[in-house]
Amino acid sequence: MAAMGNDSLIAKEMAPQQRILFPPEKICMDWQQRQRAGAGLHNLGNTCFVNSVLQCLTYTAPLANYLLSREHSQSCRQQGFCVMCRMENHVNKVLHSSVSAIYPSAVISVLTLIGEHFRLGMQEDAHEFLRYTVDAMQRACLSGISNLDISSQATTIIHQIFGGFLRSRVTCLSCKAVSDSYEAFLDVPLDIKAASSVTAALEDFVKPEQLDGENCFQCSKCNKMVAASKRFTIHRAPKVLTVCLKRFEDFTGGKINKVVKYSNCLDLRPYMSQTDGESLFYSLYAVLVHSGNGCHSGHYFCYTKASNGLWYEMNDSSVDPCDISTVLQQQAYLLFYVRNRSKKMAGPQGKLQEQP
């Protein structure tokens, strides 16, 4: 799972925040202005992995609303490089541009500051670039602040948009004692080798795992190593759910080319620690696609839903209208869902429908 880049963000209990870094009521989930898609992004030589991720982030409504307000740069105290200021510059340029495509120089020029191994002209993995970029934005929000507990670190604008918490529950099979720990995450990678759909992969993700043999569990109640059951669930759901379908083999880098079905609407409730209660509906707003046979070759492009509610295919400098049926037929690599604020779900054509 894509935890935040800090080992301290694993805790034995969910403690209340000592400090709120960004008031949650200030996060605006709905677009503040409605317009067609903005500019495309010129490819500067194997930069499609950057372009596709930037477009998906640009059309993340709560993030875009914040960056369009320029609130960050007006109060930024960082000396020198600040990725939040760079993203603010980029998103404003894309959405306010009068030309069909721009050069994403605000971000491309600081690639090595986002991740020291990123090099202009070298093809990299889009999911890795997304993780580094969101982690860098999270760190920028924490800049100059020290000694924060895990819960308080999760109150930045970035973690409140993209972040949630996983619960790992280990149950001793001898005495049934339960041990819980919690881990912050900014996206959820799903194994697709045995899954034909995102929902099937999520079911596998929360399926209990047996701990025995060399993987026995030290039970504090039994005071010995015992066989146990371990299960991950989503304990606190994010406002924006980012799903990575694990298409690349860890060692070979080879690609898993298979159809994995996904829908315009996703209910996260069955995969939560607390499965009772109202449905947690999410609507799809961006899909990032990789074409090719390995993570270090091929091409990345994406589909995003603009603030006018219409879908566009974004392929570097090209921005072309498309329909939801085209979007749902892609061999997706990354899926971006935004949480619905009301008891509504997106219908097959993207229109919100009341639930019975």
C-alpha cells in the first residue's frame, strides 16, 4: 500500500488530533467555476508520465479549488523550492490558458527536487511520480512544523484530500485476542493477477491472511508465538480515492496486460472497518492509462472530467472530448474517484441519480 513517506505514520491507536493544520470545512469539494477542459501539455521528451499525472491532479476539484485561490502562495514561508507553489502556478496556467497547449515548465524544471532519480528525457513510472509529487506536497504543508503526532500530520490540505487510514487487525487463533494498528495512506495499490474487476481486487485486499509457520504472531495474551489471522480494512475513507492497479511485475518490470473492469461509481462501504451504515459512494473523475509492455517504455495518457462535467482524452498536447463509455473501456493503470457529498451515485452516463 502507498503509505505516506514516513515510518512514524504507523500507530497502535487512532489518537485525536492535537492540532488542525487546515480547517476541513474550508475544503471545497465542488468546482467553484465551470468551464471546458484547459490546456494540453507539450511533451518535452519522454515526459508523458509527468503530463498525465499533472492532468489528473489538475482536475481533482478540491485540490484545484485550493490552488486556484492562490491561498498557499500568499502564506508560504518556505525558502527556495516549494512544490505547492509550483503546482499552484501550473494549475492556474493550465485552467486559465488561452492557448491549446502549454509547457509544464513549473514542474519539469524541478523534477529532481520532487524525486532525485527523475531525469528529463528518461521514461519513469507514472504511479511512482504521483506518489513522489503528492508526498512532496504533503511535506510542503508540514514545512516548518515539528513534533506533530500522526493524527495532526493527517490534517494538512493534502492528506485531508487524498489521505485515509488503514487498519491492520491481527486476531490470535488460540485466544481470539485482537491487536490493531493504523497506517496513513495516500493511495491504494490493488493486486490484479487474480481479479477481473476493481471490486474483486478490493475484496482480495480486505480478505484475511493466515499467519503461521515462519510468520507466526507474538500474542501478548498467550505470551508465545501463535497462528493468527491478519486483515486490512479502510478505517478512515479519503475524500479522493486513488487506486493503482498493479500492472507491473516487481522484479522484471513486465506488464500484466489484462482487462480489469471498473465503473463510474464505487461504493467503498464493504471494504471499511465499519461495514454498517450508509454507502460511501465515489464518482470516477480521472483515468490514467499506460500503453506498452513495460514500466520503462510505452506511453502514458489520461482521461479527465472537467468542471463542466464532460470527459476529455488528454494525450500530451492534445485535448479531445470523449464519452464515458470510451473512458470505461480503457486498460486503466490509475483510477481517481471523488467522494459524493450526498446520498447520490453516478449513473452509467455520469449523471447523479438518487438512491432508493
